[in-house]
Amino acid sequence: MANAAKPAGKPVLMRIGIGLFGIGMAAVLAVFVLFAAGLENLPVWLSAVAGVITPLGLLLGLIALVREARSAKTG
């Protein structure tokens, strides 16, 4: 019965991290494709998303992973 209250699957923080990382990687890919197509004046928001959201998603995913490992270790 104690396991019934625990949600199955990945923690919410991990899901958010994966989502942000995916959005950031799509932005990085868009920057590379647009630059390869010859566009030099890319929107600032696209560069900001590529440069900020990707590492933020990675950081949130790592934090969720460490928290999950510590909670499993303590019981």
C-alpha cells in the first residue's frame, strides 16, 4: 500500500528538464541551419533560447537525477 501513493515514471523536474533541453537543442539546430543558409542577422531571442534553455534543461535533469539517487539511497 505504501507504494501506491508514489507516482510512477519520471519525476516532474526530470520531465521539465528533458522538455527544456529538447526545445534548446531545436533552437541550436535552427541557428545552425539558418546560419548555413546564409542568414547572418538572426533574432536575438533565438540565440538566447539556444544559449540559455539548453544548459538550463541539462542542469534541471541532472538535479532531478541526483535527487532521485539520494532518495533511493536513503530508502
